[in-house]
Amino acid sequence: MRQGAEAVSRLLDLMDSLGLRAMVNLDAGYGSAVSLEECLRLLKEPYPERFILFHTLNWKRLEEGEGFGERMAADLREAVARGAQGVKIHKSLGLRIRDPQGRLLMPDDERLAPIFAAAGELGIPVLYHVADPRAFFRPLDGRNERLEQLARHPDWHFYGGDFPQFEVLMEAQARLVRRHPNTTFISAHLCSYVENLRWVSDLLDACPNLNVDLSARYEELGRQPYTARRFFLRHADRILFGADFEPEAWHYRVLFRFLETDDEYFPYAIGPRPQKGRWRIYGIFLPDDVLRKVYAENAARLIPGVR
């Protein structure tokens, strides 16, 4: 998309080849490579049913002092009036963003409450990313199963310093969702806690306004196929399909294989070196009615303007 209309045309061809009716752009707004205006011009106006745009928050509002939550809520209302269909909050909230006093700003900070209240009033979902895999919050030693990945991406390692502990972020996430029962939340990456699907399931049971997406976590789900299949069957109405990567046909096909087949012990990536860890995965062979919900029906119910 950054290359303009030609890149969008190639993307549509890829989507058609994979049977993808629509795609969500989670970075249409402040601080993104492509502004909301450009996304509307390149994607939404020429292809209104193929692309869904989510607004991103303007964290520069923090520099304006107290009342930043109200100002960001006003930004959100303006973005929705212009065509945004949801709001995306990145993991930088809780890990890197600081308030006017220089303290880490946590997801459940009451000063951000106007944003979530506005989303509820507007009837749009809040898709948030609260953390990364637990291994990213553990010492970088021989017992860390993501050692190779973190060695390639040291900026993904959140252990030590003034980074909060993983469990602190999980607690903040739970408080946030409970405090705003009238707001629809979509927690990216299965609440960022795919290692503990029981915890995720309990939070879904406790919070009817919470949903999850499976983006960038099929690699971990495929290591626990029995538990993952039970989770999908139990929460079929609350799980959204997601990818979270630059569109490549092979990646989608592996994801489809995981969801739709009972294939065993197959690679989750191509190439000699896996991106995440040295394991293989198993399919969870979901029934057609569950696949329809995960692939399309849940998104159509939760995101305004999606058919």
C-alpha cells in the first residue's frame, strides 16, 4: 500500500487467490506509515467492501498535559465520522509510552477511560495488543525457548529495567475490560496469553464484551492441538481470524491448514530456520460452522459496516 495503487492492485489479486473477501488495516491514523486520508483514498473509496480501517491513537497528545484522554477521544470521534471502523492500540502502551510525569502509562490508566467510553458510544471495537509471548519477559538464557528469535530482535526483549512483569500486564488487561462493560474489546493474539488458554477462557467467560483474535499465534496453538480445539469449540462466537504479517500466500495456506485439517507434525514456516522456535504443529480440524464464525461471521457482527 505504501507504493500506491499498483501495490493495492497486487494485494487484491493475492486476496482473490486466497479467498479473502476483506482485510483489516490496523494502522490508519496518527503515527502510522500511511495516514487515514491516504488509506481512505487508496483503499476505502475505491474498494469499500474489501478494506476495513482502524484508527490509531495520537500519543503526542500526552505532550499537551492533563486531559490527553479527552483529546484522544475527540480524535477518535472525528476519525469514525470520516470512515474509521475501529481503534487499534499497540503494545507500546504499557511498555514504552510515558505519561507527562515520565511514568509508564498502563492500559487501565483511568486517564485513558474517555477513549474506551467513546468507542462504546460509537459502537466500534477496540482492538488492543497488551503484551508479547511470556518468553519475551524472561531472562535471555539457554532455558528461553525464544533465544534465537530474541537474539535476532533484541528490541523485543522486555526483561529487566523498568519494563513491567508479564503478569502485571495481564492484570491490567483484565481490569481494563471489566471497567468498560459497554465497550467491545478484541484482544489481539488471544489476550497475549496463548500459553495459558485456561486463563484466556476464564476471562472470556467473565467478560461478555471481550473477544480475541488468533493473529500470529497459530504457531503456539498448533503445539497444543487438543486444548486449542476445545478452546475454539467453546468460544466459537468470540474468536476472529487474523494474520498480522505482510500478505504472503504460503503463510495463509499454513494457517488454513492448521484450522481446517487434522494433519500432524508439519512446519509452521518455510525455510531452514523457523522464525519463532524449533517445533512443529498439528491441525485442529474445526467443523464448518465454527470456521464460518472464525473466518467471517464474528467480524461481521463486531465491526460496523462489515457484511
